[in-house]
Amino acid sequence: MKLSGKVAIVTGTSPNIGGGIAEGLAEEGATVVCVDVASENAAQCADAIARRGGQALGLTCDVTDEAQVEAMVARVRDAYGRVDVLVNNAGILGGLSVLEMPLARWNRQIAVNLTGTFLCTKHAARCMVERATGGSIIVIVSTAGHQGQAGNIGYCTSKSGLLNFTRAAAMDLARHRIRVNSLTPTATDVEEGIERAVAWGRPRPEPRSRLLDFQKMVPMQQLPSPRHYARAAVFLASDDAEMVTGIDLRVDAGAIAKYWPWVPQA
Ligand SMILES: NC(=O)c1ccc[n+]([C@@H]2O[C@H](COP(=O)([O-])OP(=O)(O)OC[C@H]3O[C@@H](n4cnc5c(N)ncnc54)[C@H](O)[C@@H]3O)[C@@H](O)[C@H]2O)c1
């Protein structure tokens, strides 16, 4: 078990990526705090971990509200005495083009994706510094943060901001032995998230419809699933990565490395 004795906070624990990462960290022995603005996502993720014999706590918190974030970290410190790992995964996906994007929708997406990560990092890192425990902070980005995607201005902007947030925070926190790295997922296979929702007692959700056939475009011809991101998160959270900070670990089946006009199946 790579994370025995560690306390991890994961934000945005829907049955998809956040739930997959939370379960993956718990399988390696971490105590996991599942944090979500939607209380059923926090509670059901924690319940699922507990049913499999893990230690977990579900907390409802809006990551854009500093008072709520501060209170959430204080609850974790009171319950377990420390925070070792933070996974900033909460996010709002999707969007509109620069011509269409309403200011209120832009502001909310930037607030959740960028400011929420800043606030959780700030308060979790303060706890790590106070307790002199060191720690690992992981920021979930997206291949859309590396490239210009049409019709997704707020998402692309916030996710690319997170890439340099990661490097700058890594510099601020290096002397406290707190490592900060990002993890880049890409278009994700939907089956595992559907199965997890069903395992959490929900009706089988309809898969999100997609305009492009991502599987044909990606070099490995298979889209990653949340469990693949979870394994990378376990590595970054664990002492195996003790000298790794300020990097972006892409778990994208080769998407970003690809020469853009090449269509692998053609
Ligand atoms: N699904 C993909 O294909 C994909 C690809 C690349 C990157 N990502 C990234 O992975 C992460 C998770 O994506 P997902 O597909 O599981 O999305 P999702 O919509 O299933 O989960 C996002 C979670 O964040 C929570 N959330 C939203 N606003 C919040 C707030 N203010 N405070 C706390 N929680 C809040 C939601 O309630 C939800 O549970 C996101 O950061 C996303 O950008 C996803």
C-alpha cells in the first residue's frame, strides 16, 4: 500500500474522475475526504469507499467560497490531525465560444476551475506548513488546457492557467517539502463513470454525447478511464514521487504528443 497513513482531500467527487481518483487513493491505504458542492457526490463517494473497507469522510463545500474552504480544511485537521494530499479536481466542463460566452458563465467557470484550486491549495498548504508534514498537491488539468479548442473559451483559459499555477505554487511551497504537480486527463471513456454511478445506487446515466470520435483520433486508439488517472495520482501523492515537483503528468493516450494532422486510423 503506497499511501498508508496519509490523509487525502479530493474535490469534485462525482462518480466520474473525482470518484475514481478518490477510490484509487483509498485502495492504496489513504484516508480520503470527499469534497463536493453537491452533497450527494461527497456523501456517496465516502460511503462507497467505506463499503469497500476504506476510511472516508464526505464534506459538502463550495470551493469558490473561502470561508467554506477554510472550514472544510479545519474539519479535516480536527478529524485526522493532518492533510498530506490534496487533489484539486472540482471543475465545470464545457462552454461556449468567445463570441457567445455570457460574463456570468465565464466568471463561474473561472471561479470554480481556477480560484477554487487556488483557495483549496492555499488552505491545505497552510495546514501542511503548520504541521510541518510536507505534502503533495495535485491539480487536474485537461488536454484542453494545452490546446485551443473551439467553443470552449472559459474551460481552455482556466485549464491553461492551472498549468502555470502549478509551477508557481510548486516554487512557493518547495521549501516546505510540499510538492505541486498537475495531471492532464483527456476525453475519458464513459463506461467506468457509468458503472460507478450504478454502484453508488444511482439510475444508469445516459452517456454524454460527443461531436467527434475521439477514440479514432487518439494515438493509442483507446480513451483513458478514471482508474488510469487514479494510478498516476497515487504515484504523485506517494513517496515514490518525492523529488517530483512542478511537472505536468499527461495521462492522455498520446493526445498532446501527436503531430496535429495525423489521424492514427487513416
Ligand atoms: N471528463 C473528461 O473527459 C475530462 C477530460 C479532461 C479533464 N477533465 C477534468 O477532470 C475533472 C473532473 O471531470 P468529470 O468529468 O469527472 O466532471 P464531473 O462534472 O463529473 O465532476 C465535477 C465535479 O465537480 C463538482 N463541483 C463543481 N463545482 C464545484 C464547486 N464550486 N465546489 C465543489 N465542487 C464542485 C461537481 O459537483 C462534480 O461533482 C474536471 O476538473 C475536468 O475539467 C475531465
